[in-house]
Amino acid sequence: MFGVFCYYYSMAVIKVENISKHFGTLKAVDDLSFEVQAGQVFGFLGQNGSGKSTTIRMLLSLIHPSSGNIELFGKSIQKNRDSILEQVGAIIERPDLYPYLSATEHLQLFAKVRKQKIEASSITSTLEKVGLAHRAKDKVQTFSLGMKQRLGIAIALVHNPSLIILDEPTNGLDPQGIADIRALIQHLAKEEGKTVFVSSHLLSEIEQVAHQILIIHQGKKMVEGVTKELLDPEKRIVQIKTTNDELALASIRTGSFGKYILARKEGIHLKLPTLEIALLNESLVKAGIAVLGIETKNSLEDYFLQITSNA
Amino acid sequence: MWSLIQIELYKIFRRPRTYIAFGAIAALIVVIQLGLKIDGDAYAGFLMKDINDTLTVDGKVLNGYLICYILLQLLLVHVPLLVALIAADMISGEANLGTLRLLFSTPFSRTHWVLAKFIAASIYTILLLIWLAFLALFVSMWIFGTDDLFLMKSNYVVLIEQGDVLWRYVGAFVFASFSLLTVTSLGFLMSSLSSNSIGPIVGTMSAIVFFTILSTLNIPLFNVVKPYLFTTHMNNWKEFFDIKVNLNNEAIRGSILNIPKIKTSLMVLTLHIILFVTASVIIIKKKDILS
């Protein structure tokens, strides 16, 4: 039993090898490879139009890759599509649903396409999990975008899948809704042992839930790694505001802090060890430059912008 | 597969649009029946005016069987347009709504989904036809009563004994189901090519109108292709009402004048159904779902 448990937690639930997708001359995804381990929350980041949804659609066999291989649960999706998708729950982009059906009817309908029998109690508990139990009987045409998003997530969860793929799950949600979905993702991974593949362009969301992140830009992988390591708490991105930015930049370049300067179109940005922030301030003051403020920007969003602006 | 068909039927009959066709057929039939009930004698007189001098007809000419024949002549041309409303929306409507990606990411193949959708659309078509048959035949029989069926053809008249009529209507409705299923499958094919609802509905209607014109025009160039057009065969349900006669020119009870013509038409229509559905499956299997 222990051996099986260890195997499950060490296997790659998703293995993508060199996939590309061309639409005519457009390369939507270009030679992308990555792995997602069981029990992980995997953050898939990219700006709008970067190829996230195309990749997710290829994972679900909605789009045929131009080249490359995709394996889910150790099996090729092209050859074992039906048995693989039995273990997958997904929402893709917008929460498009049937306006004339209620929330309960949606879950009953999608429960029917699963091979295992899904109890009525499971439908109720899934609606409770996403905070929609009070609107269970209402038609979807009366739902807000956020409620549709929650129902989309409920559809993805109703058959208790091992792998959950969520494409922009917080779209249209209010701050409380975003926090609820974040908590749900963490619950699914920690308490229920699910593997969660979550894509977003709202980077602060991914930062708080993902163990591992991959940033995609113009269809290509920019960076991949463990969230904590990539964010590197020992180093901070800071933006310095002075009375004379040109002089300040020249001063920093010629001194020992020059190696920390980040290429940005506007403002002075540096990535430097936390302990050196005070020394930087001191050196600028000594050079006769009035420092108006030093803003720490240690978020994934800044990291993302740094990566993509260098691309 | 059965669960997929159940899902598709459930979705069809939860949509208000589904009932438009049932309502439209009921309204048309009731209006025509009402008109003939009030002013039927004048209509029958108009029909018979050319033969009144040479032929005396006893009994009730304007009976339920004749009313049904008149209704079928009028409606079976237009019902395909109502069928197209649902059939041409089966795939493209879901693509437009964005729900196709939900269905196609479930553990059933696209072939299963397409076939389930086609079967569900076919069941809808058959139910529409049963509704038409109920109103046009049985309600007309109830309102107008029954008698021998007297039909005016272009250069002859057909008189079918009332005991010999009902089975012909059964045959005609079975034949009509093939005609309408051809339209269903054509709508389905159009639906697989598009990601919006309106295009395939208009496309199906346009194709029916276009091919109907080709089938009816008597131009030698078109005569070559006519036998292969489904529209040429769709109205051959009328063949069930052409009867053989003996040497004394008396109708032979239980006979049909041109059975090979019916068989050929059924074969052509069936081949069209198979062709359209197979093409739909191939297109959908190869398609990237981008909606």
C-alpha cells in the first residue's frame, strides 16, 4: 500500500513533450514541455493570447497538437482519451453553460456522462463546496458571471476527478469569490490530494496557491520552477523614486548596485538582496540625490513582467 | 450511448425554440381545417368543376382522408424548414453557446456525441411528423369523417376505397420520415461546419430551396443530376396514392402503381442520410474546438 502511495505521489500526472500548435502561420504554442506531479498545484501563467488556453485544450484533446506528445496519468491522451478524461475535471476559459437549465440540472447532466454513478448527495455537496447551494434550482440565465464561474468549477468537480484543470477560474469573481476559489484550490490539493492545474493572468492568485509555476509567453516557455525558489524571498524587486531619476540611475550604474538594475521602460527597478536596500538608499543620499520612496515589489506579477519584458 | 441520447433529448425539449415547430404546424393545420369546415363545399366544387360534366361523384368528397392529403401537400414542403431550425443548430448552437468544449472534454468520443446528437435530432423530427400525422389525419377524420379518397391528378383521377386508404397514409408517413431525416442530416452537416447558429439554419434552408428549384426545372442540363438530388425524391410519398387498374380500368385494391420508384427514392434518401452523417462525423473528429 505504501509503495503504491509513494508511486502515486511521485508520478507525473501531466507530461507534455515538445508540443507545438500552428494555426496557419501563427504559432500559438511553440515546442512546449513540462511535467506536473501528483498532488501539486501547478500554476500556468501567461498574458492573454500567450497560448495558455490552446495548451489546455490540447491537454483535453479539444485541439490536436501539430507536433509533440501529451501524457496524462502515464498514458497518451491521443490513444487513451476516454479512460483519461474519466479522471479529469476541467473548466476552459469562460463559464459557458445552458441558460435554460438550473445549477442542479447542469450537475445532473454532466454526472450522467461519467461511468461511475454519482449520488444526488454528491451533487448537493459539490454545490455547497462552490457556494451555490442556495441557487441550486435557479436557471443559469439568472446567474451573474461569478456564479456561472462557480457552477463551471462545480461541473469540473462533480465526479471527484484526480486531476482538475482550471483555466482562469477567478474570471468575473469579486474579491470574496477569488478568496473562496483560492481556498478551494488549496483544500483540493491539501485535504483531498488532487492535482490542480490552474492557469491565470492574475498572477497574484497563482503566487498564493501554486507549488510550481510555468510562465508562457507567445507560445514559448519562459521559465518554470518552484514558486518559492523563483520568487526568491532573499531578493526583492524595488522601484526607487527620486527627484532626479537620470542622475540616480547614473549613480547606481557606476556603483556596486549596477549589477542589480532591471531593464524597464519606466522608473528605476533593481532586484537586490533585502539587506542591501538600506545601503542603496544611503549611497543615493550620499550622492546628493533625494530619495522620495523605495517601493518593494516582491510579487509574481513583477517577476512575470520582468521575464516577459526581457523576452 | 443511451445516456448521451437522453442528455441530448433533454436539452432539445427544455428549449423553448423546440416547440415553435409543433406550434406552427398545429396553427397551420387548424387554420386550414377551419377554413375547409366553413367553406369546404365551395372548395370541393372548385376542384371538381372540370369533371362535373363527365363524372358524377357520390358521397362525401371533402372527407378526412382528402383533407389530410391536401394538408400533406401543403405542409411537407415547409416542414423541412422547421426541422432545420433544430437540426442545423445541434452542433453549431453548442459551439456558439460555448458548451461544445464541455461535452467534448467528457470521456465519450466525438463520434459518440455526434451520433447521439443526430439520433436525438432524428427523434425530434419523427415526433414532429407524428404530431403532423395526428393533426392532419386523425383530427381531420374526426372533424370531416371518412369516405373514399378522390384525388385529382394532372390528367386522370384516382378513387381509392376508404378501406384501402389508411395503410397508404402509414406508408406515406414512413416515406416522409426518410425525407425529413435527409433534411435533418443535411442540417446536421451544415451545423458541423459552423460555429454560429444562424448560418447553418439559413444554409440548410437555402440548400433545400436551391435543390428543389433544380428538381422542378425542366431543363436538359439539370435533368442529368435530378435523379441524384434528394429534393427530387422527397415528395414521392404521393406514389402511395397512385393505384394500379385492371383491364376494365377498375382500381386494384391494395396495389401501388410504381413500387420501384418508391424503392429508388428511399434508397437515394438513405444514401444521402448516410453520406451527410458520415461527413459530419469526419469533420467534427478532425476539427479543433476553438469556441
